[in-house]
Amino acid sequence: MISIKSKKAGILKLNVDVDEYVQKDQTLARIYDPYTHTMIETIQSTCKGKIFFVHAKSLVYSHTAVVKIKKEI
């Protein structure tokens, strides 16, 4: 199981859902600044696999697990 964590805090917009298959370097989510509405981080997959978990809330803190991927062998 691979945990993909945010580096910054802000508003989370997910591009994937549970049970979806993803490729390496695919964009999984973006984080936006709550005051300026500018994108401050793009979260990408570090491996190929199936989404097992996604963060349920729209606000995310830094260093929070946003997505967990069941790595494909």
C-alpha cells in the first residue's frame, strides 16, 4: 500500500475515486489556496495500481495522506 501525502495545506480537488486504476505520474488531485484560489500543488501517482482510499474532506492539511494506492505487481 502506497500513501500519497500532501506537501501543502488547502482546498483539495480529487481527480480519482476509489477502485479506479491509475498509471504512474497520473494526476490524482490538486490543492488550491483558499484565499487566492490559485493552484499550489499537483499530486501525482508514484506507481501503477488501484485506488484504495481517498481523503473524504475538501480541506487538507500538509503531510496528510490524500490517496492510498494498492500497488500493481
